[in-house]
Amino acid sequence: MFELEQLVVYPSQGVGKVERIESQEIGGTVAEFYIVRILSNNVTLMVPVMNAINVGLRAVCDNDAGLKIFECLKDRSDFTGYTGQNWNRRYREYSEKLKSGDLQDVAYVLKELFLIGNDKELSFGERRLLEQAMGLVSMELSFAMNRDQDEIKEMINALFVDVLEKQEEDES
């Protein structure tokens, strides 16, 4: 059970805060809901308490888990390179990982798209997924590690500075 004022992560939306826990009657049955305000866009979500885990609501990771995410982003041993796989298939696969709410999966998408962008120009959809993954990872890590989100983004970008420099060369 989550507590009032607790920071939580809602899949594909990002970090939010539990503002209230309300009871509402729906179809003759009383149910409890977490009222969660997403911090990046001020959207308010009602998440049934009984279904919170099933929809992927979870606590923000801790500092140690954040450090492990940075280690995963640095590790390129699992990247096999751009395989020419249909971007549409990749897009669907990555979209599913972002919706999973699992920080490890979201970080995987972020790393893959950075590295694929080293081999070829990303499609518009892939660039959007990259931005979404960067936002989700950087926001959660900023709370987990008690740092500014922009600082976390800079730290992530520093891990891929070789990729970013190549992309800039290709564009000019």
C-alpha cells in the first residue's frame, strides 16, 4: 500500500505523488482509489488501490537502484548493433517496454535508441521514443538520487558523448 505524499511511478507517465486516497461508490460497490498527480504535466490519475500493482504503479527506485541504471546504460556488451530490423517492429517493442513501467526496460530503450542513432538516423517516431525514455529515466533518477533532472540528463548524455558527437558530424 502506498502512503500519502509518497512518490510513485505510473507506467509511461512517470513520477507522481499520491495526493489522496479516496473511497468512491461505483456500480453499488465502494472502492478505494489513489489520487496521483503526475509531476511532469500535472495530470491527475485515479488508480484503484486493489489494482495498483497490476497497472504497474510502484515506488520510485532508491539511490542504489539509480546507480545500477547508470551502470546498465554504460554497459554496451548487450548491444548487437543496428540489425536493420524494421523500425515499425522496433517501435512497437520499445513502446511496450516504456508502457511496462519497469525502469530497467525504459533504460534499455534509452540506450538502444542512443546506440542505433550512432549507426543510422532515427525516424521521427524513434526520436520521440528516445525523448520519452530520457524524460522517464531522468525524472525518476533525479528523485532517487536527489539531483536536478537536467543534471541527470547531462550525466546520461555524457555516457553517450561519442554517439552524440557522431550524430552532430553526420548532420553537418
